Amino acid sequence: MKFGPVSVAQAEGGILAHSLNVRGVRLRKGRILSAADIAAIAQAGVSDVTVAVLDADDIAEDQAAEALAKLLVPDPKAASLRINAPFTGRVNIYAEAGGVMQIDAAAIARFNAVSSSITVATVPEMARVSARALIATVKIIPYGVPKKFIARVSASNALRLAPFTMRTASLILTKTPGMSEKVLSKGREAVARRLQAFNCSLDEVVTVPHETTPLAEAISKAGGEAILILTGSATSDISDVGPAALTQSGGKITRFGMPVDPGNLLFLGEYDGRPVVGLPGCARSPALNGADWVLERIACGLEVTDKDIGQMGVGGLLKEIPTRPQPRGGAVVVPVQPKVEVLLLAAGGSRRMRGKDKLLEIVDGEPLLRRAAAAVLQAGVGRVHVVMQPENATRDAALEGLDVRRITSAEWQEGMAASIRAGMAGLSQDCDAVIIALADMPEVTAAHLDRLVAAYDAGEGREICRAVAADGTPGLPVLFGRRFFETLADLQGDRGARDVIKDAPEFLVDVPTEGQGAVIDLDTPEAWERWWADRRH
């Protein structure tokens, strides 16, 4: 790859290395400079720009990042992970569910040893994460790398999520003479909250005297997938009440004590093929302790061995001190995948094509409206809202059986703004961004939406992500971050969101898409005529 300053006249086709502001338009770094860009830069009086030019044996940063991510996770579905679309040489990998991350550290080290130009960063091994959590990111440092670097990385299954699978647990509390009910309820509530984080509930809670025989009987009667014991007095020896009761019940002890503080006095065993955890007294507190590390693995169906607990000593000093504050509640705090929802606008007349309702035209064996909604549902987004006319039975029927939410636009005849207003009112409260798409754009696929989601980053100011065709034509779909929700909810007339984009160029990023048909100038019906001439059935 060649990198450095060149004259503007020689920069066409080069990758812009540093962002430029040209007559109010921001050309972001990483943009492949077109003839129109070159003309605009020259007219602005700029004589030279810094660009990167790939050699014949190079691969562009986005393609390299995507290829490497797929080598790390060859089967995302089996690994319970989602690989995001690439953008700016970065591919993020997210958890599809809550669980514990299993990471092949040796494979990650081999990956990062190939070249300093290709990198992968992950959350810690055995980190507990929530659904949509960012668990790894592949980043290409330069704008392109030699293809041979990709060839040096072998498919590895280096990343895998163990999802939470345990649904019920039994809790046995022991009570010492004079113990208050408040202490018992505090322990019960703290354990219940921990299990809720694993999508698990307490199947039963029983209280027995702090004596070996009553506790042993309670263990033998417990019906949960795991049996948890919280004794009224600290377990200070393997012959103490808790471990002794497990042995008397016919179970066995596999570990007493752990090198994690707080949490030293935990014991682990099994009864009737089910795990038994003797919780330390610190489990009554919401603060992170060793029991959390054991419980979260058990909740994922992972075996916890004596050796596993022994290896928890490194990093096991969990006491909250000024030099090493710990998150409360047990979970590792990690970024999450933005929650993006889609407004598929299908309320308009859509009669550009010789008076017919184009949304009901048959394309590839099904109405265009259904085809568009089905494509959107394949994208890595949250809820899909279809904005409809108040009464249009034939369009309603076209969506039958699809997992979409219909939103009625009572003022649909006003124009696109009315549909957007209606749609914005129906978004989820915790939605981070919205993609606005038209149901009569035939070539928009899930991949186009995924690239918009990948481009969105509020922290980096990429809060309007607009699809751009191969020839540079901008259009729809467009993603808007939460910053613009109030403005979108107040739109008027038939101009849609164009003015929102025009008024906020500093937040705009153009996202290249594959295929000219994915982005169409809505004011040129000739484009529709050409498409329908080829595809109408």
C-alpha cells in the first residue's frame, strides 16, 4: 500500500487519510475519492491531500476485518454470537444472549502475532455478559493489508458464548438460635437477584435449623436444577454443618474453600447429578464475590472443577479498594450493541407505476411489501415497525405471518413526514437509533441495513448514517441516532427527513452500498420503470 500526500489531480480513487471540510460538506477519512470529490476539493483551493492507495496484492480494511472475524467465529449461530457488518476497518462481535464467554487465549495470541496491522481485542475469559454485549472487536490498523496476512490466520472457533440454560434452583437457609427474620430475608433476596441476572428463578426456598440432619433431609428433597445452601453461621471447616449435611444426604464434596476474597468460605459438591453450592456469608451482599464466578458458570451448564476454582486466585482479590474498584452485581461492565429499530414506511399511495399499487406487485413470487418486510427482518436490528394506512386490507394481508408491528398513520395523505411522526411515536423507549426505509425500494436487503448499524457510533459523532449507491448517489435507507428523535417526531409536509440531514452535516456519514438499486432518487420514476421492466411477473 502506498500512503502519503499527492496532488489533488492525482488523488481520484485514493482513500482519503484525513477528513476535510469542503464548502460546508465534510469528507470523512476513509472515503474513496470520486471525480466529483476531486473537483470540489480543487475548487476549495486545496492543492494536495493525503491518501492511501492499495497495491494489487492488498485487501481493503473492511474486507480484511470481515474475513478475519469469520475465521475467529466460523459458525456464529453455533457460538451464540453475532458478527456485525464491517465499517472503517472494524468488525464488532456481539453476544446473542446472556452467558459466559469462552475464549481460546492461545488462538487470540496467534491472531495478534500475525502482524501489528491486524488486531483483535476481547472481554476477559469467562466474563459474564448480557445479550447484545460487545465481546470482541477486530480492527485493521491501516487502510489495507497484504492478502497473505489473512492466509496466515486459520479458522479457530476462538470465541464461543455459553448461554445461561439453568432455569430453576433451590435455596436452603439454615437458622441459628436468635437469628432475626431480617437476616434470612436479606439472604433470600440477594440470592434471588443474582439468579435473575442468569434468567433463573428460585424454584423453592426452605429454612431449617442450623443442624446437620435437618439440612441433609432438605438437600435430599430439593427439586431445583441446582441446590444452593446459605448457612446461618459461617462454614469454617469441611466437617462443619453444611459440608457434613451434603455428605450425610448421599452427596459429595468436590471443593472446600476458594482463593477469592470475598468468597473464601464457599464449598462445592453435587447431589443426584446436580451441583450443590455452599454460599459464603458475603452472598447476602450485592457486591461481587467468588460465589458469582461459580454460579454464573453453573447457570451456563459448565462444569466447575476443583482445578477451575484453584485458578481463580489470579484476579481473585475482589475487595473494593481505591486502586481497584469493582462493579457491583457480578457482571463485567461492557459496551452493548446499540438497539436499532426500523420504520418501514408503507402508508403512501405508491402509485408511481401507471396507477397501480406497486407495493402489491408480485416480485419473486410475493408482494413487494411482504418481500421488503421479510428482508428487513433478516437484519441485525430490533423491532420492525411497518407504518400503514388506517384501512388497507390488501396491504395488511400481504404482511400476514411476519413478525412486524403495524403502526397506523392517520394523516398518511399529508406525506412522508406524517408516516415518520406516527412511526417515531411507536418506537421502544430504550431504542438508541432508528432506520427509516421505504417499502417500495426493491433492492434493499438486510446487508444494507447491517452496514448502517455498523457505521453508527454516537461516541464518534456518526449519528446519521445514509446509504449511498455505487456511483455516489445518496438516498434511503437512513439511520438516525436518538439525538434526532425529537426533530423527526415533529416533521411536517412531504420532505421526509432531508432537512434533518441538511441541518446536521457534522453528524453525517455516507455508507457505500452494493448495487445501484439499493439507493434510488425518489424524484426519477424512470429508475422504477427500468427495474419493473426487468422484474415484473
